[in-house]
Amino acid sequence: MDDQDEASLPTYRPVKPLPFELRQHCGIYFEEKLYTQALGLLLSILTSGTVASGTAFVPSPQHLALAATFVVHPSTTTRAKTTEEREAANAALRLLRLTNTLVGPISAKLDTAFSFRRFDSSRHGGRRRADDTAVSRELRDEETEPLNLEMGQTGSLWFRAEDFWHAVGWAFNCSVLHPKRWERWQLWLQFMCEVLEDDWNERIKQLEINASSEPITPSKRRERLLKQSLIYKYLASGSAGHGQNRRILRAIFADGSGSAKNEFREVFKNELKELKRDDETLKKRQADVNIDQDEYGDYLSKDEDESDGTDNTSRTRPKRPRRMKNKGSPEDIPDVAVVITNPLSDTIYAKGGVASFGGFQSLALRQRLLHILSMVSEHLPKAFMPLEELYHLFVENIRHLPLPAFQAFVSPNVLPHFSPAEHSTVCEFLLFRMRESDAPETDEPYLNQKKLEECYLPWAANTTTAVDNAKMSILLESLLSLLAQDGLLTITEELKQAVVQGIQARTDKAQDEVRRNQNRRKVEDIEWCWLIESGERLISLVEDILPLAEQG
């Protein structure tokens, strides 16, 4: 870590645990379903004090775990019955973000708060770890003993989800299939990415600060400290081996398909069930809370909407009269593009637009998680996996994305979380997998203009499909831009000739497929549009855009 990176890291406040009385007071508020009052008290305590560097009273891990559940639980989001419940989700997110910003993930003990307490998967041979010794020992501590309400115990996100990757896979399934649920899971996933990055960076900073303070060899000290990171715990939580690593990538690229839905199922029982309109109106009228006026809403009522606690009979019977929602339910329609009648728009959507893969926010979070995995692989290649193996897994999942999503992933100026080095590495790995076999090999490890001109630009894909040749052309656009951004590209006649030669080769290769399969011409029209437009952009880059950049 260089001096500039270290200077950009936040300086956290020192912490003290909540006094016993305040902790008990907050616990009572939560147990009585006065969620916003409990969260407001914790926020006030956390931000108390006039000195920015003064000691902060940090919420207990049990409170932070419950707050994270509030962010996504149906009873405080899509199925909230009262104003108290609806406001709890956003107040909880404010508390979580402020805690991470002021005191940092390590001092806040987020590794304890965000520990998944039950692992149960038939894929792992019925493995369960609900009674894990270390976890049980933590939970007996007065700071982390679960609160006496269902969302703090068996209804908790940390109990309902098998592990972090189960929650990630379900969240991305929601980005494609269930927009209302994605609104909440997106916020949770953004926050978790912030925590994972901050936790990792803080440990890297500790390594630099403590480099000469311990007698252990630097490599052992580095590995020991980084293995305590939250992301490594999530990576090591399942069965070891390549199968678990592939599952992690499948979670990140979950697309709402049948296989993705079967592998990454809903986290909360009946999570997709919505609140009836008449119930919502009734609760708005009856559920106000005013302690001074002895108005307690419904928090004393036994009719608690904890979907995890209802029996199967009561859950399934009300579904019958709601089948009409198929005509217009946002849960069943991933994007408004479905109802557009223009044939070209229909074709674009059918071929997999960005919206059909969850939209740009979903793609950005997927890329952000890939970047986090890259950081771990770079520093812990033996404990996790070598960087080269990780990029091969990236390629397996990125290669077959729909064209719009593929372009967003590999283009250097669309999504923000890949560094130029990561972008060029991903593009080169993809090109090696996709280019035709006659293309020459090279021992040059780094991308340069000669390598681009000889090994990539003049060649077509190793298949005759328009989609693969379009993807290869898009990859070459990205590599040209990346070299130019680093000042490593000079516009020469050889470069222009390689660009033109490659455009012709890819067009000819794809044209062969069209001549043999005339009946598929309409299906391939959109792929041809992408191929032709990408070729035009390549010409524009070397003829117009990059020469102007050189002159500037």
C-alpha cells in the first residue's frame, strides 16, 4: 500500500462498549417492537460527544445483526404493516452506515455481528453448524446473546441464509425477477461490499503499521491477519475446493434462471408474499404509537407478521385469489421493456438487455464483488486460490453473458470497480479463450501495442456465430482504449491495417454462418447489429478519436 492509499484510508474513533443499562434499555425497546426508538437511541449514543476524535459508544453486535435484518426482512420492508416497521428499515441502515464510518468494521465487531449462525444444505451432505462451538461460545457472551424476538434469533437474516453467498445469489436473482425485493437487497449488498472493503483495507493498514512489532516472519503475520478478515471467513465458510469456488461465482452471476433459482432460494419464508391493500390501509389508521397518550399501536398484539413462524397451511391458502397478478405484477416482469411492442426492442430484450440481467446497479455490484475476490486472491493465493485460476472462473461466467451485459462488464468506462489492470487481464483471458486457433501465441505477460497488433486485432473468433465475433470485437475496443489511456498506444499504419483486417475476418466468419442457416437470420439480426457497430467504433477509434488524443 503506497502513501497515497494509506492517506486516503479513514481514521476511526476509539470505541467503548455500551454500558449495561443502555444495552438493556435498547433490548427492551426492540423486544417491545419499538424499533425506531431503539435505533434512534443507538444513533444518539453513537454520535454523542463534540470531539470528532473522542471515544464513541458502539452498538453491541447483537444490535447490529438485528439492524442488518431490518434492512431486508419482509416484515419491515415489503410487508410492513405499521409506520414503525416501515421506518425501522431505513433507520437501521443509517445506524449501520454510521457505525462503519465512525468506528470501522473491526472495532464494531462486525465479523461477530455478521456471522451466519446456521449452515444447512443438502448440497453439502446435510451439513449443519447451528451449534458450532465457537459461535455458541460467542452467543453466550452478554454482548452477543440474541435478543428475545424472532428477528433476532431464528428469523434473523444470519440464521435464515445458509451463508453469505446464498444471500448474494438470492439478491441477484431478485434483481432480475423481483424488483420490489431487489430495492432492499441492493441496499444491503451495497453496505456489505463497503464493510468487506473497509475491513480488508484496515487489516492491510495494520500490516504496514505493525510490520516490525512482531517476531513472526512477515508472510506468516500477513496471512494470519488477513485470514481474520470478514471476506476470508465468508470464502472459507463452505466446503473447501474448486466446487465451492465455482458456487461463489455462480452466486455472483445468478440471473434468475431455473438453475439459479433452485440453488439460491429465497432467504425468508414466503418472502415474496405481499401485504394486502386493505390490511395496509387498516394498519395505517390503527397502528400509530404515542406513549404519552397511551397509544401503543399493535406492538402488544400477538398478530405479529413474522412469516417465519406461520404454519404452511395458513401461508398457502390465501394465494389462490391472487393469481390475476400475472398480468401486471412487477415481481413477474423484470423490466418495462417486456411490454414494448416494437419488434426491434422485443428482439433486444429477448437477447438479454442489461435490464434483463438486473440493470447497471446489479452489474456494478457483481463487478465490485469480483474485485473484492481479486484482492483476496492476490494476497492469499494459497489459502484462497491463485489469481490466474480466479480469472479463469471469471471468464467462464462472463463469456456467455448477453451482449449488453458482456459489453458493460468488459468496457473500461461503464462500470467503476475494475482497475485498468483488472480490465485488461479479464479482456485478455477472454480473448485467449475466444480467438481462433491460428492466432499466434506470445510469452509477453503484459499487454502492449505489438502484442495487440499481432495476436488479437487481425483475428476472428473460434466459432462462426455473430455473437462470439461481436464479443471479440468489443473486447478489442476495450484493449485499444486501455492502452491509449495509459499512453502506450501510437497510431500507425500497421495498427490501422490490423484493425481493418480483423473487422473483415470477423464479418466473413459470421457471414458463413448466415449462409448456412438462412432460417435463423431474423434471430441473428441483433447480433449482427452489435458486430457491425463495434467494427465502426474500432475504425472511429484509430481514425478519429485516438489521433486527437495524441495531439492533445
